[in-house]
Amino acid sequence: MKLPSLHWPLPRKHEWGSGNGGFLRNFFGALPYLFFKRNRYEYYALLQRVRTDGDWEAWIRFFLEAVETTAEEAVASARRAMALFATHEKKIRDGTGAASGSVLSVFRVLQVSPIVNVPMLVRETKLSKPMANAAVRSLCELGILRELTGKRRYRMFGYDEYLKMLQEEELLAADRAV
């Protein structure tokens, strides 16, 4: 129960629209920022009631609703990502044969960093540069990875479907926040 009371004084100095909202989002990264933004009028009204009337009960109920909603949204997002990863892992195993080990190593990096280059993959996977290039080529042929720059050197690659999923979720969250 300390978390809602720790949060309460901060918005007075670091409001969402003041340009200092980033402080709150960084300091309380686990807090449901988008829920508060979506419900900003209620958020500010409840903070004001704490200030003026000492109405902690309503604020704590609102805060716990925000935590619950954010957790449910995070679980749904994680499930979508895990389903996508499982589908693509099967596609890799079925489509790459003996090379699937190195391709899967690169694929695991993509799950954490969906935009990569070959030097990064060499560093992260400990594969040789030719093996990393071969894995990238396989992932491109499978339609999982896409070259982003159009260049022959210093190329960047994106885990297209995962990036699209993340962008759609961001757009949905922004729509709900308006």
C-alpha cells in the first residue's frame, strides 16, 4: 500500500503535460502511465481529493485498478508475442534443417532486439560473421527478417512481424489514451 502514497506527491511537480512527465515514467517505470493518461481527468480529480479532503481510499482504489488493468494488458501483449515467436520458431525448424541452431540463436536475439545488424549478432550470439550472415539470409528467405536500409554495406535488419505487432499495440494504447 506504500506505492500509491509514494506516487501521490510527484505529479504536483511533474505533471504529464509539463514536459517532466518523463521523470515519472522513468522513476515509476512499472506504474501504469498509459492508464493514468487515458483517465487523466479522474486521475487529477482524485489527487486533488487526496490533497483537499484526505480521500486516500478512492485514490488507492483507482491506483489498484490501474495496476490490474496494466497487468492484464501486459499479459495479453506477452501472449501475443509468445505465440508469434512459437510460430516463427516452428517455421525456422521446418525450413532450415541442419542450420537451425545458428538461425535460432539469431532469432532469440531478435526477440529482444527486433532491429539488428550483423556485427551485433556476431557479438550477441558468438557466431562467426559468415555464420551470422548465413542465419540472416535464412531468416530473410523465410520472411521473418527484412533488410531495412537498401544498402549493400552497413545493413540493418528488422523482425518485421514483431515490429508491426509492437507498433499496432502502441497505436492502440495511444488511441485509448486520447
